[in-house]
Amino acid sequence: MEVADNNKRIAKNTLMLYFRMFLMMAVTLFSFRIVLEELGEDGYGIYNVVAGVVVLFSFLSSAMTQSTQRFLSYHIGRQDFAELQRVFSMCVNVHFVIAGVVLILAETVGLWFLNTYMSFPAGMLTAANVVYQCSIFTFIIQILTVPYQASIISNERMSFYAYFSVIEAILKLLAAVLLIFISGNKVIFYAIALAGVTLCIYFSYRIYCRSNFEHCIYHYFFESSLFKKIISFSGWNMLGGIGNVGASQGVNIILNIFRGVTLNAAMGVSNQVAGAVSSFVSNMQTAFNPQIIKSYAAEDKDYFLSLIFRASRFSFLLIFIIGFPVILCCSTIFNIWLTETPKYAVPFTQLIIVFCMIDAVSGPLWTAAQASGKIKTYMIIIASMIFTNVPAAYIILYLELSPVWVMVYKVTMNLLIHFTRIGYLHWLIHFPSLTYLRKVMIPIVLYIVIAVPLPLFFSQHTDTLAKNLVLIIFTVCECTILGLFIMMNRSERSFVIKKVRSILHLT
């Protein structure tokens, strides 16, 4: 009964996160249009580049969010609520320390860089400095929000998380709309308004958590061993983030040096598409992750493994259903979306979607490594492998090979990293590698072999928009039906069909 309840909770939380994603995408796109129109290119450029200086510290926030969720989910799984409260209070302490470090760096090195090396239109330096201070304030409040946000996700209260994310997006839309009626300096107003929205959201999360979770009532507590444990875990998490960012930006710089900004534009377009496609999977994995960590902490190995196998298969199925039609109709989609498609944008996008498919299967394995708490060696190995993309890109372009080979290497390396994760987990937690290959990898390969040929054949004969639309619908239907029978067992298939029927009010 408990497993059935957990499955229902995962399904419900996934639906809530999709509700959040679709609404936020719509509101964000509309807000962006208003902001760009009201601030103008110069005004928006100032806001974007100044706020971007602070965003350089964002990998800290991302690493801390993952780390805090891991520690809270782990102790919830062990049902050690006294230790859970101590961990939460220590996480708050850690975030205060990080906020202090960011504040010092931003107000010294960052401020010096802003006023010494960055250039702004005449008369806009004051506005740039005000925007910078507002951005620092906003980012620090976001850091202090992390323990409360992590508590909501760890306790699987996705409905509240979804509702407040949407409210935050609507408040930002309101700030954008108010720009229409402001006659003064709109850049300064917008920066102050967004800082105000961030502060409101912080207090909302704080009040909700203190009212609903006993462990979220902060008590001053300091234990050096626990502090070092959280900082160490977060530090190795940051190494992974730095590896990803460094490899991505390093490849971009190499592309720019050898082939100019055209390839940067192609890479930028492909990353936009990849981000949109991957967001569908990340929402589902956010719903799975707390239970993977909790089941590991509770030493429920059977359920722990079943979650990893299921999350890996479902993640691949979802991203394949969305990504494969995009691969087939990429050129047509770009012709509709973009005024002019950058050279290499189509092959870059097709390959980066394949990269994202591999990443989707690997996601639950990364969560399993996090659950163990022993990620130092794991992060060193994975970050080193990821960073080989930079010298590989240099060698490929130095030899005057096609830039497409840069992306081919990226995909190949990601596949190698996936199998490295499997091997490392086998060593770390006695992960059943052969069972994983049998229950996850073989069904995926079988699914690809059966699902790909027919749509691929039809794609050679789609020379009109109508034919491409028919191909997309056919591919989605074919991949979904095959997925139900190849990628799911009988109980999973029955559960999914029942959920879809209930959503469509057919039962």
C-alpha cells in the first residue's frame, strides 16, 4: 500500500510541476516581450549585463540547493526528526555564510569590475550601479530562500511549490506591465520591483515552512563536523557545476576563435531548444528525486532500485517522445521560428537533443550517487571527463574538420560518462549493473530500433508544412504506444493508462 501511495504522490507531483512549467513559460515569454519593448535595447542590455555579473555566482546557489535537498531528504527518509531540525538550522547557517561571501566579493571585486571595465551609454552609469545593488540584494535573498525551498521539495509539497512559482512569475509580469505607466528611469524601477518580488517570495516560503514543518523553525546551532560535511558536499557539487559551465563556455570560445560568431549563434539556438526539451524531464525527475534519497536512507534497497530503474526508463521515454519529432522536423521548425537559421544550427540541435536523451537516463544515477553522500571521487572523475570537450573541440577545429564533429564528440563522451556512472555506482553502493542493463538499457535500445525507422523514412518525404505536422503527430503517437508496451511493465502501463483516463474524465 505504501509503494502504491508513493507512486500516486510521484504522479501527482509530476503533474503539478508540469502545470508550473507551462504557466511560467507563458508568463515569462509575455513578460520578456513587454520588458524588451519598454526598456529598449540599451536599457535591457544594461539590466542584462549588470545582473549577469551577479549571476556568475549562480552556480553557488544551484550547488547549495542540490546539497540541502539531499541532506533534508536523507534525514526525512531515516525519520530522524531531531537530527533533521539540526541539519536544517545548520543549512541556514551555511547559507548565511555563503551570502556573506557573495556580498563581500560582489561589493569589492564585482563593483570594481563594473565601474572600471564595463561600458555604458552616457548618463547611465548611476542606473547601472543601482541595478547592480538591486541584483546583489536579489541574489542574496534567493540564497537565503534555498533551505525553505529545499524543505518544500524534500517534503514533496509540489502543489505549494508550483503555485508560488506561478505567483512569482505573475508578480514579475505585473512589474513588467507597470513599466508602461512609469515615466522616470524604467531600468531602476524594474530592478527595484524584482528585488521586492524576491523579498515577498522569501517571506512566503519562510512563513509556509515554519507553519507546516517543525524542523523549519530555526534554532541557533553550530556543529563543526556537520558544517564541514555540508560545505564539503556542496563544494564537490560546485565542482560538477564548474565543470559543466567551464566546458560549455570553453567550447563556445574555441568555436568563436576558429569560426567566429556564426557558430556561437548556432550553439545558442541549439541550447535554447535543448533547454526547452530537457525541462519536461527535469520536472519529472524533481518529483522522483526526494523518494530516491529517502528510500536509500531508509535502507529500502528494493524500492530504491525500482525507483532508479523506473525514473531512468520514464525519463528517456518522455524526452524521446518530445525530442525525436524535433530532430526529424528541425529544419522546418527553425524556418517557422527564426527569420534566418544560423549555419550548423540544425545538426547542432539534433545532436544536442541526443545528448539530452543520454543525460535524462543518467539523471537518476546522479541522484543515487548523491544519496550515498560520497561524491568526491565521483565528481572528480565526471568533471574531468566533461572538461575534455574543450581540448577535443580545439583539436577538431585545428585539424579543419567540420564543427559538427565537436558535437559528435560531446555526445560520445556523454555516453561514456553514463556507463562510467553505472560502474562507479557498482563500486560505491553495490549497484546491480547487470540488472540495470537488463531492465533499463536493453529496453531503451530495443525501443529505439523499433521506433526510429518508420518516422525516419517518412521524414525524407516531408516537403511541406502540412506533411511535417502530420509526421510530428504520427511520431508522437507511434513513440507513445510503443513506449507503453516496450518501456513499461504491466503494472506501470496500467497505472499510466488509469491516470490519463482520470485526467480526461473517462472513468
